[in-house]
Amino acid sequence: MSGRLRENVNAWVLLATLAVLVLVGAPQLGADAWPFVTGPAHAHGLLGPLVRAAKGEWDVDIPRTAAVCAGCLVLVGALLALRKPRWRGDASLVFALLVAALLLAPAVLLQAGLRDATAPWFHVNDSTYQIELAGALVRDGQNPYGHDYSSSGLERFYSFDGSVAPDTLESQVALRHFAYFPGSALVAAAWGVLPKPFDDYRFLVLLATILCLPAFLLFEAPLTASLAAGTAVAANPLAIRAGWFGTADAPGLLLLILAFALVSRSRYVAAGAALGGAVLLKQFALVALPFVAVWAWRRKAGRRALLRAGLTALAVFTVGALPFLVADPAALWRDTISYGATTYRIVGYGLSGLLVKAGAVERTGSYPFVWLALLIWLPLTAWLLLTQARARVAWVGAAGFAASLYALFFLSRVFQTSYLIWPLTGIAIAIVLWTGERGRASSA
């Protein structure tokens, strides 16, 4: 392929990726928000003009108009590509970031502005709200695990009008459990010192989501592939919804991407630190540990380098979790492990949901997740790791991680659709690694 033709292909691959993200994301952007009944909104501060433009209500026209503007930007890029097919790397990055920001930021800004104009239990998700409350407890020197949240304000979320129903205090198990790993509380404790309304945890989620895009540039891969994969992870419909709705996976995903990228550059200790941080934020990152370790071993990292990386990951996790383990290890276990595996009602479309539909299990009853994990998921993961160890290409490990995690989600008690962004990220990493290996092989 000639140089000029390759430049044309590179520009159009990026533009096509951005166009697909806009076309898929725009029509549903802002849909299915919580049906809050808030009363008059008192617009003020930096986000006041946006709240007034929305007339104090959740107005999907605002984020969708921004998404359409992102589409216009892609069209302008296409016109420029017809005249100048060769794009500088920094210009391509800025262009992709602008499109992603137009898809992500307006909805987050409007949600945060509406929340600031009403009350903290409106225009937010209960998970994000509880993470913020946990951060406030940490700043006050209290333990968020085993804490009673029934008088924290969180109890007002579930009525959607700010009232507190007696059955909510009795039946809402989330008021007695903090189900998130210690990293979320620690990060929220730091983020919460920002002035309102930017202390809203979703701004951190927004920042981490956008940073996933340039994080892919750390891989040794063609620029276009890295930008396309990074934009697909940062601006896909799941990521867009997570930002404004309040699903806090992005910080852990960012560290996961960094861990894989750092291994690709033989920075094993730094990769261990990133992976330890990812696990501290979200337990799903645990699945990546053996795949990253096997990949580093296949790169001939050496026993000493692997040991240092493993100890670094353990140290990062231990330093973050130790205060909570010392305070009340039983509460930490009950809230993060037992709650999700046995207490929380069955939710989602995986095997557990199918068994509920078939009448084999009750939605709030017991579910044999441990046995399913031991008999199905563990052997499957062992086979994927063995396949990775025998392979001579790096992308197999990232693909194996995505497959293993998807299987775990399918078998688990709870399978939220938002979880799918984790295997999607693994697939994007695998694609970038594959393009990098293919490029090096063709130039050899």
C-alpha cells in the first residue's frame, strides 16, 4: 500500500469510528433517567445558565444537540480529509477528544447543575451518591463499611420525590451495605473537597472516561488504531450513559488500560501499581491479574521483575484496604463480598435471570454462584490462560481476559448491562495489541 493511500485509510478509519459512535450514541443519549419529582429548581453558580436553559428539568435535547454538533464536527473532519489526508498525530488526538467531550460532557454538566439546584438526592444515581457519602465518612475518620445510611439522605433517593417511605427503611438493603471496594471511598474522600457542584463524583467519572482515550496512545501500536480504540472505549453508549447516570467504572477501567499498556512497554512495576489500583477500585479487575502475569512472563520479564510487579500490586491494594480491614474486617467482607454474592436481589439477563424466569430460583433467594464459578468459570479461565501461555502473540491475553470476565458476569447473581464495558475494554486492548504486532511483523 502506498504511503498516500495509507494516510487516507488512517484518516478515514478514525473518522468512521467517530461517526459510528455519534450515530449510535446520539438517539438514546439521556434516555431512561430516574423520574424525579423535585419541585422548583434554584439555578445558581457556574452551571446556573445551563439549568435555566433546561427550565430546571432534565432536558434530553441539550445533550443530544451537543451530540449532533459532534456529528457536524466529524463532517467537517471528513471535508478536511478530502483535501489533506495526512493528519498530524496531535491534531488527530485533539479532534477525537473534542468529539468525545461533546458526547460525554453536556449531560454530566446538566445533571450536576440540576442536582445542585435542587437537593443532593435528586438527579443522581444511588451508587454514586453512596460513594460520595462514604468519602465524606472517610474524611471524618469514620468507616463506611457496616455504616447505617438510613439517615444520610440516601434514603430520600428511592422515593424520587425526597420523601421517606417506612418500607424503604425496612426493605432497602443498600442502606445497610456499602458494596464498593475501598478505592472508591478513598478517591471520593479526596474528590469531595472540591467546591460545589464539581465535588459531584460524576465529574471524576467524566475525567477518567475522557482520559481512557489518550491512555491507549501508550500502546506500541499505530496511532490510528490507538485513537480509534481509545475513542470507542471513551465514547461508546455504555460510557456515555455511565458518565451522566452515575455508574462509576471509569476510574478502574483507566487504571486497567494503563496496566496493559505499561506491560507492553516492559514497565512491570508501574503496571503492577496500576493494576493494584484498579482492583482497589473495582473487584472486576482481579480477573486481569493472571492474564497480565502470564503476558509479562511470555515477554521474558524475569522472575525478579514479576515478583516486584506482584508485590507492588499487593502493596497498593493493601495500603488502600488496610485501614478498613483494621477498623472492621467482617463489615468489609459482608458489604463487598457477601452482599453482592448472597444478599442483593437477582438482577440482569444472565444465567441467574434465566433461572428466575424458569422458576428454578427466587429473585431474592439463594443462588449457587460459588459452585458455578468453581465448575464452569474457573476451568474456562484456566484453559484461556493455558492458551495464552502457548500463544506467541500478546492480544490473546487481552481477549482471554474479556472472555473470562464475560463468562463470570453471565454466571453471576447480578449482571448489570453497565458491566459490559469491562469486556468491551478488553476487546479494544486486544485489537490495539493485534494491530501493533501486525505492524511490526509487516515491517520486519
